[in-house]
Amino acid sequence: MSRPLGILLRAGGHDAAHYALVLATGAAAIGRPVTLFATNEGCHLLLAAAPLEADPREALLAERGVAGIAMLLPAAEELGVALMVCEAGMRAEALEGAALRRTVTLAGVVSFLHAVGEGQFVSL
């Protein structure tokens, strides 16, 4: 069995969120268990309102034939990527109580660390 991959998304910009999803979907596509844990500004990626999907870079990526957040986020869900949002990060960003995507688990860092175990970590 492949080692789990844990992706820690701390940044809130389009570039970091996009590449977190590129890594997550790529690893899941080759059979690795993946957990994407969003905290602080990264929490915005997993909100139900998905403001990053409306970023102007999405259209630019589409023009260039590159999958954007709007395509990668549902693909991550379909591939079984575990999506977690940090409870403390939500509070830090004044997002407490904000609606999350239906597949997202509200969790703490201990849950993230437990999910990844002895696996590999990437931080963006």
C-alpha cells in the first residue's frame, strides 16, 4: 500500500489552492491515500461558496488547457481525497459557522496528523 500524502494548505491565494489540488488529485489518481487539510487563509478553498472558483485565473487556465480549481475540487472529491478544514483556522479567519462543501470534515490538527500517520507531508 502507498504511503499517505498529507497536504497542508495555509495560504489563501489561487496559486497555492490550485497546486494543492493538483498534488491531491495526482496522488489520488495513482492510488495514494490523500488528506488535504486547510487552515487559516487556506480554509477559503473549502467553503461552500467557493470564492476561488470565480478567480480570473480560472478562465486563463481554461484557455491554456489547464484544469483549474472548479474542475479539480470535484475531481478530488470523486477520487476520495479526504478534505478537512481546521476548526481553529476557521475561527482565526472569522469563518466560524460558514457553510463548507458537503464532503468537508471540520477537524483539528490531531485528526490530520492521525490521518497521514507515517506518510509524506507537503505544505503550501
